[in-house]
Amino acid sequence: MSLPPFDRTDQTQFTEAPNSTWAYCQPLDSTPAGRAWLEGEEQGWQVINTAEYDRMMLYKLMISGIVPRPIGFVSTISEGGVENLAPFSWFNMVTSWPPLVSFCCSNGPARIKDTTNNVKNSKGFTVNIISEPFVENANVTSIDSPPGFDEWSISGLTKAPSVHVKASRVKESAFSMECELFQAIDIIHPTTGECTSTLILAHVKYIHVRNDMLTERGTVDPIKFKPVARLGDISYARLGDIFRIPRPVWATEESNIQTATQRL
Ligand SMILES: Cc1cc2nc3c(=O)[nH]c(=O)nc-3n(C[C@H](O)[C@H](O)[C@H](O)COP(=O)(O)O)c2cc1C
């Protein structure tokens, strides 16, 4: 399949929200875009019983439906001092106080991932965010190499020292977190008893953020940051347009909500 080249123009911009005139209680069929979306319902639904679905098909369905996923690029070190680097998209922020992030490592039929073993043993690792300029470098570290292989050696990425943990952080990453293990939860399948994966809760002890990414408000500028996300199969995504939607506040909106609901 021939594809157009990667668009190097900074296409990400702030735009209006998709339906910026939306008002309380307004249903989807009141706009052309909403009606077009609802037309798809005419083809019906599949209701999938996960217990009866093929395991690989379930994986493919879930990783393509639960999207876009952020990616935690995890740098660990073994008890023997071998460094390891791998991306994980079953990854997210859990809470900011205490600052916790999570990622989940699945177990293959024959082996437990180096990341799981290293995190459980060393209790100090880094989680780095991937930006467009080094997504190929990061992707290569997902190689199914033999246990104990140091993926840094093929990545073209640079180890930068951490201030608190033994594992390196990725110098090319504009946002890296030095973490300690908060909790490792082995996921046991309730019917087969098999330990399919390990959910890592990580306590973020230090954050390294590049000055040029920071706004005056102390937040990361998404346009400069160029974070990548994971979709289904081997697909990645970049940011498209960004829109802002005000968070409704009951104290100021109550009367508007009453007026709208009385009209129904
Ligand atoms: C973008 C991306 C996201 C991934 N997300 C996960 C994940 O969330 N969980 C997982 O177990 N494997 C995930 N993988 C696969 C691991 O990166 C891969 O198994 C890697 O070899 C593990 O390395 P290790 O054995 O050195 O820990 C992902 C791969 C890619 C390319």
C-alpha cells in the first residue's frame, strides 16, 4: 500500500469545538454531523460475550476500540544491572496526589517480560512520554528479543541519568517520570487461574520536563510536545486539532438547566 508522506507541517491548531453552539438537552439528530453519526446505527450492533470470544480476536477488538491510548515508555534495570526499555500503551495516569501512573505488562505463554521482572525486583524505573520525532526509535524497543537484551543498544536513544532511581531516563523525551513501585498486582484469570499479566502502579517521585515545552501556567504545550498515541494493530496517531469545552458549573448553570429541562 502506498501512503502519502508524513505531514511535517505543524498541523495541530486550536479550533472551535465540533458543535460549539450545543445547548442543554440538544439531541444528536438536531445537527447534520449528528444525523450522519446516527445513520450508522441502521446496521445494528454486535454484542460480544467475552467469555466465548476468541482470545486473539478479543485482544484485537479491545486494542482497536479503546483508543487513542497514551504510551508509557518504560526504562528499567535488572538486579544484575542490565538496562531495559519498552513501550506500554495499557498506560495512564491514576491520580495526581499521590502522583501515580499505571501500566500493564501481559505475560507471554512462555515468559514474563523483562519490564515486569525488573520493576518487581529493582523498585526504581522511569516512564517517559514519546514524541513524534523519535517514535520509530521507541517502537523498535518492542522487539521480541531474548530475556536480558538491552533494547537501548538498538534504539539510537540516549540514556540520561536519573536523580532518584537507578534506571536511566530517555534524554530525547521531553517529559520523563522517575518512579518507585507502589504496587504490583498480578492479574489472575477468574476461571482459568492463569496469571495473564501484571498491573504496575508507579509512584512518580521526580518529573523531568523540558523548559521549551512549558507554558507560563506550568503546563505542557501539546502543540510543541507532539505526543504519539497507540491505536489498534500497529497503528499510531498524532494529535489532530485541539478544541476546548468549558466545564459546566452547577452554581452558574442551574437556572439554564432548569429552563432547558422544563422545555422538554
Ligand atoms: C506502542 C506499543 C505499545 C505496547 N503496549 C504494551 C502493553 O501495554 N502491554 C504489554 O504487555 N506489551 C505492550 N507492548 C509490547 C511490549 O513493548 C513488548 O512485549 C516488549 O518486548 C516488552 O519488552 P521487555 O520484555 O523488554 O519488557 C507494546 C508495544 C508497542 C510497540
